[in-house]
Amino acid sequence: MAPAQAAPAPAADPAAPIAGLPADAPKLAISGGVYSANVAQRMLIVNGQVFNEGSEIGAGVVLEEIKPKAAVLRFRGSRYTVAY
């Protein structure tokens, strides 16, 4: 009987966000956020300003989604998760 082989590891989801922004991204100071089941009530405080999902929060950085304790940002075609 042949020894059992481990199943190959699943490929990483290319659409899954990467933790943290790259070094060449604009510097963003996230001081807090509010998550709600109601999308219209979600907000993130970045560099002293309040932003909603879909807003450009820095040069080329778009706030895609606010989650509990984290935000998903898009920068140069890639998605990144940043905890707050």
C-alpha cells in the first residue's frame, strides 16, 4: 500500500486583501472607526477626517470596506487590510 500523500495547499485567493499597506503608499493615520450593519452608518477617521466607504482617503488609496476592527483599502489595484 502506498503512503498517503498530503493534499496540495490551496492557491492563495488573488482577491483576498493583504495585511498592511506597502511602504510606498501615502502615510495614513487611522484613529478610529465605526462599524454598523447599515453601510451608510460606517465611517473611518483618517488623518483627522471622517470618511465613508468608497471615499479616496489618500492619494490613490480608496476605502473599499469598513469591518469591525479593520478596513479594506485599494491601492494600485491591490487590496489591503489595515486594523484600527
